[in-house]
Amino acid sequence: MNKPRGYTIIEVIAAVFVVAMILLIGIIVANPKDSLEGAYREQQLDGVRDYMEVMLGLEISDPDLFYEIALQVEGEKKMIGMGQGCDGSFGDQCEDAELSDTCLDIQNYLPEGFLEELPVDLSNTTFSRVRTGYYMLYEDDVLEVGVCDPSGAESVRLMSLIR
């Protein structure tokens, strides 16, 4: 008598189930969303740090220029940008919707070569060199530089007391 060859439907279902469980565990362990979010957050922190270092360097090397920039952002958060198209409504592009509709056009203030690569928040496709996704605020002798649309639950910003 011939023995049946092949696998039963139960064996096939069990094998598919085992493979699916292994893939699910691999995806959970790798957690690509968190690792991508972490990379964007690191990039945002670096950008905020770069802008703050430039401003603090200006405070020492050229105080007049520093205060000229600070006066542009005194009392209101302004998106940092460059060139045509910088100004406009930013409320829907920022988590707190508190940005001014005018932009801090940084190219008008920074000396050539002072900031070779303008940091741009790459986590949001609406941001570019024109609208970087970073903001600046000067209020009560405190300079604040932050990210408009932070990756993660907490805001990304640096503050420095200016005297």
C-alpha cells in the first residue's frame, strides 16, 4: 500500500505560525521606528547645539551683531531660515504653534563661512534651508534655540543666560 507523501494542513499551519512568530520577535527587537526617531533626535540636538554655539561665539567676537540678531527675535519665537520664502505662516509646522509669521533670515546676519552648513531638521519634509525647522527666541536676557517639530515626546531646546 502507498503511503501518502507531503505535509498535512496542520503541519503547514504550524510551520507558518513559527516563521511568523520569529519575524514578529525580530521586528520587535529591532524596533526600526525608535531607532529612526533616535537618529532624528540626535540630528536635532546637534543642530540646536550648532546654532547656540554660533550665537554664543558671536556674543564674544561681535557683540553688536549678536544683539542685532537678538533684537530680531526678542519676545517672539522665529523660525531660522534663509532667503526668499522664509516668511509665512509656521503655526501648522510647529508643535506649539507659537512661532511668529516672520522668519529670522540668518544669511543677513552671519558673516560668510561662519556657519558653513546651515542645520536643517530632516525629520520633516517641509523643512529646508529656506525654513530650517529650528527657531530662536530672546527674552529676559535668555537666548533659546530649539526645534520646531521635535522627534520624541520631549522638546529639544537649549537656553543660555546672556549678560
